[in-house]
Amino acid sequence: MRLVTGSIMHETNVFSPIKATYEQFEKSWGIFRKDEILKVYSGTNTGMGGIIDVCKREGVELIPTVWAMAMPCAEVDRSALDGFLDELLDGIKKAGKIDGICLELHGAMRADDPVRDGEGYVLQKIRELVGPDIPITSSLDYHANVTPEMVKYANALHIYDTYPHIDSYETGCAAADTIIRAIRGEIKPCMGWKQVPMSFGLTYQFTGMIPMSTIMEYVVRLENSNPKIIDISVAAGFCWSDFEHALHSVTVVTDNEPALAQEMAEEVAELSWNLRKLFIRPLVKPKEAVEIAMAQKEAPVVLADIADNPGAGGSADGAEILRALLELGAKDAAVGPISDPEAVEQCIKAGVGKTLTLSVGAKTDKFHGEPVTLTGTVRAITDGTYTRRGPMMGGTVDKMGPTVLLNCDGVQVMLSSKRVQPICLEVFRHVGIEPTAQKILVVKSCAHFRAAYQPIAKGGVIEVDAPGLSHPDLNRYEFKGMKRPFYPLDNI
């Protein structure tokens, strides 16, 4: 058996001023080709790692083409998307006789108009090339905006069940397992799909809290209720892609039971809709959050800068929580990483042990507050490279570019050259900070931080109401492409 694999991934936030050019792919997550993909992702806790492992286990020849992913930002440049797609299609052509195609996609990619449904576009082009008989499966991110075109051109879509995404490996395994079983004639996968007219900020989509925990527990019970059900997936959606299908949806894969698939999709969708008013919860202003953290007896207290999440298109340079820490005289606090190449360069020129005054943050756009002026001593300079450890993407390498650590009278500030979401503790440890020894930790993340940081947050987690492009109050955005009405923006 011979399978082709590949990946073109992007989570598009159209409100970002940063365009997803080829260079953005190259300098953020990176671009890998052919056997390099197997070398980089074998043994990793990722969707591609799962695809690779299942194929090894089942004796399947896996033919890699291209793997490309950029940090979330504005639309993907059409020339970049088409370039990656051409590489994928060319790899399929050159592979000769193949039995199927198993992909790792995201689900919330939007390119230059008219390509608003990036994954639907990719799947359509692949289907047009291979014809109707070659099966296609893919893993998708939990924030996918699933569309009718994606369901039409794929045989099965498997979506992460968790947020934080600690099951990306298992989802890749499921996509590979389904296509292998289909090729062997053991199953005949088909799909049902139902969209729900609602969309929420990412912090409210956390699967470890009601209502998403209630929905996912119900999904597990349904999956176990009938052997014909292969998979039930809830895609919470990514509204900042701002097009008609950027909404909550349910996708169901069954073994040759299309009516059952649709029935289950509609049942779970109805549950989601009935629980819609439970999604939104209050946030805490920066100064109040810092005051609560300073008064807490147990530590660390994790302050989540949810609105400046680079993993959702934020600039990662908002400084409002940092400003509150400095003004209130907080001690034993660590913040980071704040993306500020200009400040990094100034610190490197000064050198380790030197003290300097500089302006930090809010240099990318108008959405992330104002810069903060601080005085600090350079404690460390690194190349920003570390290996992720922990529940999310374990075994993969992150590269933040030149990175520095400033000590500002008890507040340690990490400054990076690139936007990075701190999904593991190694972000801090690689500059010499032990997270468990801090009184306060500030991380720019909506929910992914919870996988690694919640277990050590003895003083609790506080979701902070600071400015940014991933703020969960959707009234702050001028949506132009979303299908209206949708909850909570509309009274439905």
C-alpha cells in the first residue's frame, strides 16, 4: 500500500496587519520537503507524527511531499499557497500508482480572494487530479472552519477533540487508520456535517471547562454507542477568518451509514446550540489581576494574556500586563515572550550585565495598547532555540530568533525576535527561568498554555482583559464576511 502525505497549514486572522507570505511560512514554523518531513516529525507528538507512526506500524509506504505552516496572521498570499499546492500535486503525480492521500491540514486557512476556504480549495485541486476513487483523509485543528467543500472532496475528516490540542498525534493516527482500513475494504467512510450559527473567542472554547467539556463528554458517549460510528468531531471554529463558514460545526464519520452520520451531526449541533449561553465568562482587568496575584499565598499564579495570543494572530507585543506589574511593584514575576526585535537588538548591543532604559512592545499595530518604558539589566542572550517538552507538540523544535532576558527590579522580561506562543515550560527555562519558582507568570495564550502551565499554577489561572487581536469580545471587530445572524453578536 502506498500513501501520499503533505501539509499546508495556516490559521487566518484577517484583522492582523501581517500577511502570510512565503517568507512568513519560512521564518515561523518552517517549510520541509520530502524525506526531510519524515526526519523532522518522526517521533513527535504531532498530527504528522501520528500519520508516520501508523504507516510504519501497518507496513505502508508513505510518500511525503511538502509540509508548510506559518504563525497565524492575515490572509495567505495566493502565490505562496499555489506554490505549496503545486509541490503537493507534483508529488502526487511523481509518486506513480498510489492507493490514497492522508493529509495534515488546519481548517481555518483563508487566502487572497476569492480563496476564502483554503482547505476546500486544496482538497478540490487534489480531488480533480486523482479522480473519485482515490480516498482522501485529513486531520484538522479544533478551530477548523469546516465547509461543504471540505466534506465533499474528502472521504473522512478527523478533528482534534481537545483544546489545548494534546491529541494532535492521536488525530493524525485516526486519519491514517481510517484511510488504511478503507483501502483494505474493511470500512467505507462517509460523512455528515452540521453548522451551528454561533462563534466564540478562543478562551471560551477551552475543552476542560463547561460547556465544551459537557459537549465533548456527550460526543464520547455517542461514539461508543454504535460500532458504525467511526468519529464524531466538534470544530469550535475560528471567527477571525471572517467568512460565511467561520462558525461552530459538527462533522461525523461513519462506516457506510450517511443517514446516521447526518443524524449524529445534527444531534450534537443541537446540544451545542442549547448550551450557547454558557460559553461567555467574565475577565479581569490587568491591574486587578496583578493585585490578586500579588496577594495570593500559593504560587505560581498564571496570568493569561488571552487577547495577545500569537497563536491566533496577535502581535505578541502587548505590554499592558507588564505595565501593571511594574507600576504595582510586583516581585518574582516572569513575562514572556514579548516579540520586539528592536528592543532585542538594543539589549544585545548593550551586552549581558549591562543596564539600559528602553521602550518595549506595541510596535506592530494599533490593537495592542501602548509601549512601556522600562529600565532593566540584561541577564541572558540566547538564539531562541529550544525543544518543546510536555503535552503539546513534544519533541519539535521552536526557534524564536535572538532572545534576551531583562531583569527589571524583580520582574523578568523575555524579549524575542519572533512571535511565539508559550505552550511549554521550556520557553522560560531556555533563558534560565524556572517557572515553578516564580510568584507570577505571564503568558500570551488563550488556552494552549493550560496543558503545561495549569498543573504548576498552584495559585490559580487568571484570564486577563488586556487589548489585542484575539480578544474574545467579538463586538470589537468589524466582521464583513461572517454569515449573519450568529450568536453572540446577534440576538438569536
